Amino acid sequence: MIIGGRSYRIDKVGQIGAALFAILFSLPLGAVAVEDPLTTMKIGRAPSGTGAALFNLQALDGGTIQLKDLAGKIVVLNFWATWCGPCKEEMPAFERLRQKLDSTRVVLLTVTADRQREGIKHFMSNLDVRLPVLFDEDQEVSHAYMVRALPTTVIIDGKGTVVGRAVGPRECDAPEAVRLMQQLAEGRE
């Protein structure tokens, strides 16, 4: 390396340090590296412009929910089953997350292929969870969202675009998760 006309020999550690120095000082003044909130929650970012698959599913309470009716809101779909141990662990955290968010801006929905309605009522009651349960008995919605393992969570922005997806349980009521949902609801992430 040549500095000020003098030649210096740099070992491997020195090369790494020099590279870090160059990276750090090449940032504009005042720039701060900001971590992606999806990465913090270990949620994979969907390719830009990935449209959410529309659905019309029957709910446990007897009504139906259509994605198009939720336009303008952040929608979090959690695909789960009563026989799934990690789903059972994660479900109470989803309920706590629901309680921390503005329901006029963020909607949390659970989607199951289970058919035993009484078993599902018992499951949700035992966990003290009041999240809406939607039935995907033919698994068309699960296939449309490429659900291959449970639990799988898909986040859709207010424009109907898939923002990200997580496979496996998450600490979904963690402060980072609440902050992420609030940022999405405010139109920033």
C-alpha cells in the first residue's frame, strides 16, 4: 500500500482493517447504517412487487373474510395447525401482538387447513387467543402463498403487496415486531 509516496507492507489483518476503514469513511457524514426491520425479525423479504393472492375464506365465527375488503391495512397471515407444536408456542405471542396494534391499521389473521371446528375452538380457548381463524380446507390459499411448513407467516402491505414471509416460529410480540408493524402501518419500513 502506498501512502504519501511511501510503500507499506500490509498483512491479512491489516488488509481487513484497511477495507473496514475505507467502508466506514466512505459513508457521507451523518449517515447511519440502519438494519432492515424484517432482517431483525428473521423475516425474508419478498421480491419487490409480489402481489398478494386474493382469498375469500370462511371464519370460525361463521362469517367470511376477503382480502380485498382489507385494502389499505397491513394484513398478517399466520398459517398454522392444532397439531403443530411450534404453532401452539407462537399463537399466544400473536395474540399479544394483536393487542398492541391499532386494529384499524393492522389485521392479524390465522389460517388453518384443520377441519375440526370444535377442536380449534378448544385450542384457541385454552391458549386464551381471540385471533380470527380462517379455514383453508382445500389448501388453495396455502398453495398460493407457498406454505410448505408450519407455522408460516406472510405480511401484506396496505397496497396488497407481499412484504415478507417467515417460516417457523418467531417472537412476534417482541418490541422489534411491534415496531415493524407500526412502521408498515405508517407506510415506512
